Amino acid sequence: MILSLRQAIIQRVHGKSEDELYEVIEGSIGGDDKALPGLGVLFEIIWQHCGEDIQHQLVDTLKNHMD
């Protein structure tokens, strides 16, 4: 069975507790560039499952920290 990168990342974090997910994210931020695709997949999941208000808040936060 061949997994896509997205599927492999999802499988890696599936079943983890909130604390464990937090550690995965914290451990990936500012680390090796190899972690960036994983963060992208996690962000995609967050984006797809949060409301429009939170999406706007995320975009606003991003915009405010890009300058």
C-alpha cells in the first residue's frame, strides 16, 4: 500500500491526544524545513474544519505578522 504524503502525515498524528498534537506542532515550528509539509497538512485540516470567523482571524494574524 502506497500512502501519499498527506495520508502519511494524517496517519502519524491520528489518535494522538491534544497534548501530543500540541507537541508535534511546537516541535515542527522553526525546525527543519522537512516539517513544513506536515504543518501544511495540519493547517489544511484546521482550515477545513473551523468556521469562517476563525478563518478570517487566522488570515488577519498572518497578515499582521507578514509586515
